[in-house]
Amino acid sequence: MNNTYLLERKLLTSGKTNHLKRNYDKAIRDFSKVLKMNPKNITAYLLRARTYSGKQMQDTQFILLRNKIPKYFNLAIKDLDKAISINPGNAEAYADRSHIKGLKRDSKGAFKDIDKAIELEPNNESFYFYRWYENIRANRFDDIIVDMTKVISINPKNSLAYSDRGHAKRDKGDYDGAIKDYKKAIKIDPGHISLSLHDIGNAKYEKGEIKEALKTMDESIKLYKQPKEEDLFLAIIYEDRAKIRFANGDLKGRKEDLAMAEKLGLP
């Protein structure tokens, strides 16, 4: 092992550590040093691109306004372009570039890249969730169902795929199919039972089963683990129960739930 290789390894490790700590400028310097030593180090391009993306998302003004020039997203895409030019078969680079293009609202480019990533690695579960992000923005619920079904065929224990397929079925009005998927998610991952019960409660409400929906929401709140003083997930559950209580004619209960949701940090 030569000294250059060892130094590259050390700098990559340092860059990853700085990225995890959100010390993005330091991480970028580490990865840039690697690329100065070895301009064909694909790993360094991928990691620096992710760091540029993290730095862009750290910019509160960008998140709020969405009209600021995304300087660091553009630098990330430039790095991923370079990685792909070195190795056109690197599926990870296409997936990462797809994600950033999606954040830039380049839906056409995002779909093209993630489709390529899946073509290269059709059994990579995570890539289908990248495409889910674009499909959900485009209201392509049938495509989501197809993709999540594919993920389930790859990994039948993927509870998130069942939940996301359930959401898509619910959006299409297939409430029974959605509830079935949510229940499967609970069976696979009972640790998230409260959130899945919340989904089931909403599906029952949308189906018109108000009293059953209310019972399910009650259970969701009862089983919610370790609520915090400010807990947006629990706040959303209270807000949704409020609408169900209103539909059930319980105006006082609705008022109490909305007050609790606000107390828990709901905007």
C-alpha cells in the first residue's frame, strides 16, 4: 500500500465524519484534496456531491423561498456528471443526480436519471423510493403501486413499501386495499404501530366509517410511544382525530384535539 492511497483513505474517512457532523465546508475540503490527488476517484465525487447537496439544504433561505440560485446543487450535479463520465455504469451516481434534479424541480431530468439507475440495478430497493419521490409529486399513483409491489417482491419484509403502497391505494380510493397494506406494515414492524393505525384511521374516515375511524385514532394516540413536548407526528394525529370528532358531531372534542395539536407544535 503506497502513501498516496493511505492518505486518500484517511481524507475520505475524515470527510465522511465531517459530513455526518454537518461540517460541510470541512468535508468539501477533504474530498477536494482527494480529487486533487486522484481526479478519477468516483467515491470522492459522489461524497462531495452529497455534501454540496447537504450544504444547499442547510440554507434556510433556499428552503423557504425556493427561488434562490441553487449554487451547491449545481456543483453537486457537476460532480455527478464527472462520476458518470468516468463510469457510465455507476447506478448510484444516476440515483443521486436524480434526487438533486428533483429538488431543483427538474422532474423530466429526475425521472430520466432514476429510470437509468433502476435499469442498471433493478433489484436495488432504495432506487424505487427515489422514483417514489418524483411519482408522488406527479400524482402517479399507479406507478407508485407498481414500484412498491416490485420492492415487496425483492424484500417482503420492507414495511415502508407496504405503507407507501397503502398511501397510493388510498389516494386512488381503494380504502380496503390501503388498510390491508397498513395492517401488513404493522405485522412486519410493530414498532411503528401508532403511525400505521393513524393511516388506517384516515382510510376509514375517507371511506365514511366515522365511528370505526375514531376508535382507530384513539388507539393510535394510546399506543404512541414516548411523546415529546413538541412532537409534530403526534400533533398531526390529534389534528386528524379532530376532523373525525367534528364529523361525529363532537365539537368539544374537536376543540380539545386542535388545542393539543397546537401545544405539540403544529404550525
